[in-house]
Amino acid sequence: MTSSAASRPRMAARLEDWLHGKRTKRATSRGKTPSVIPYIGYGSTQWVRVLGRVLYLKPETREHTRFRPDVAAVSRVRGWRTFTSLYAPHEQVDVLIGDRLIGTVRADRGGVIDSNVPVELAPGWHTLTLRTGDGETADAPVSIVDPEARVGVISDVDDTVLITALPRPFLAAWNSFVLDEHARAATPGMAVMLDHLVAAHPGAPVIYLSTGAWNAAPALSRFLARNLYPMGPLLLTDWGPTHDRWFRSGKEHKRLELLRLAREFPSVKWVLFGDDGQHDETLYHEFAIRHPENVAAVAIRQLSIGEAVLAGGRSKARVHRTSSGVPWLYGPDGAKLREELRRLDLI
């Protein structure tokens, strides 16, 4: 990259910071304060990965409800509202279990909390308390993976469990920024199939890995709960310019998270779910080649002809599906994938 090209992302990042500073002054003058929005976390019996975001919100108002992940808190939310939120960068947040302080974390430049905290917890679900400097608290559920777990689930979101036709720029923008979240459709049979898979492997961790923005995490969590998908953390990414590029790479985000999960849970063999309209096949192929001991199977949802045409075609990675020795499964919906998984005795 030339020096002038490299300077442009830096200038964009500086412009974003300048605009954010202006918005922050206006927000604080209106009585808004840093508030922590908890996301579902996960961990082992020795540590937890704390996820969340700090936003400027007005205390004790309905403004908080659209950022909550629980279904009961929100009735109807337009997508654009979650993308106009004002983040609070570099805020310090205390992490507690009950009244016991177990660590302190700090939000990044975009207000995102993503930190590991050492703590000993039993396998299963627990609730952490996140507390800002002003004393405001929020509860964050965390899933502690059983050390005996040998099978886990990593699933893409868009066009795998949630039909958004993401590769179609205009429709994707409509779905993300305008459409009521209740109008989004679940992929037929996927929730039932995942539920049966998890039931066949008690204690199996479930991770939803997407290139989507953290802004959408509460809406996606509500969607998954409303459509009876197994509960699990969302691993999303942040948008916007950095010091060296205009936008963060969603593909690189997925690659790094897969490698991280392989390091964190070396004894778990993952069933990887994705679709054939983006980069899932290529990424899963690379991961299966590097870590075949961590992959039980790769299950790819096939887009319909119409979806594939509007998405710009199908991935070409399918020709590589047998080279790693990992079984690859294909089907248009959850029912077909469930049949394929049953043939492998995974369900």
C-alpha cells in the first residue's frame, strides 16, 4: 500500500473520531451517560470471555430497551436505530459474580468489550454483573464449556440460520437498516436440527460466528431466541475505518475466531455450519486442512437458485470438500442437513 493510500484510512479514522467527539458532547449535555450493554459470553472452568458494548444512553428511559438481548424487553425495533447508537470508547467496566469483583475490563475504540477474565466456574450457565464507573449495572449470561464436551457447534448467521440475502446490497441494506426485526425469516428446519444436534451431545457449546456488526447483536440474539435456536454467544465484528484500512475484514474476523476457538478448546470437534453463497466453504476448508482434529463435519446450506443468482453465484470451494478427510454435508434446509448428520451418527 502506498503512503498516500495508507493515509486515507488514517484520515477517515480521525474524521470518525472528530465526529464522534462532537456527538459525545451533545449527548452528555442531554444527560446521557456510559451504559453497558451485555452480550452472551463463554468460557472454560478457568476463565470467561466477557462480551458487551458501552453506549451513551439516558438513564431509566425506554432508549435502553432496543439494545437489550432479551425478547420480552422489546416489541418492535427498526434496524437503523441500532446503527445510530453512540459508543463510549475506552470506558472501564468492573466484572462481578454476585458481590465479588473478579476483574476489570476496558472497552476498545468502538466501545466494544471483549476480554478474558480468569475465574473458576462450574460448567453450565452463569450470570456476570457488568458495572460502569457511574455504578450502573447489567447482567451478562455466560456459558461455561464442560471439559468433557467433545462436540460443539459453530454456525454462520446470515443465509444459514437467518435468511437476509446479505450479498444483495440494496436488499441487505433494507433488511439491516429499515425492516422490522420481526419480519426476518428463519431458515426452515435449522432450529430443530441444531436443537437435536445439541441434545445428542449434552454440554455441547454453541457459537454463532458472523461478519455482522456488534450493533446488531441484541436484535440477532432476540431473533435466535424467538425462533427457538439453541442459546449461545454471538461473535461479531466492528465496522468503520482503522489506522490502515477503510473497513475491517469480515473474512479475516471469521478466520481468527475459528483459530482462537481451536486453541481455547483443543478437545472439541466442531460441526461447522455455513452457506455456499459467500466465503464459508473456503474458510471452513482452510480450517479443516489446518485443524482436522477439531472438525467433526462441515454442513453447508445450499442457497436456492434465486438466492444464488442474486448473490452473484455459488462458491467454487466445493471441489475441495474431500481433501481434508473431514466429511462435508450439503442441503437446502435443516431437514436435509439433519438427515446427513444422522448418517454420520452425529444426531
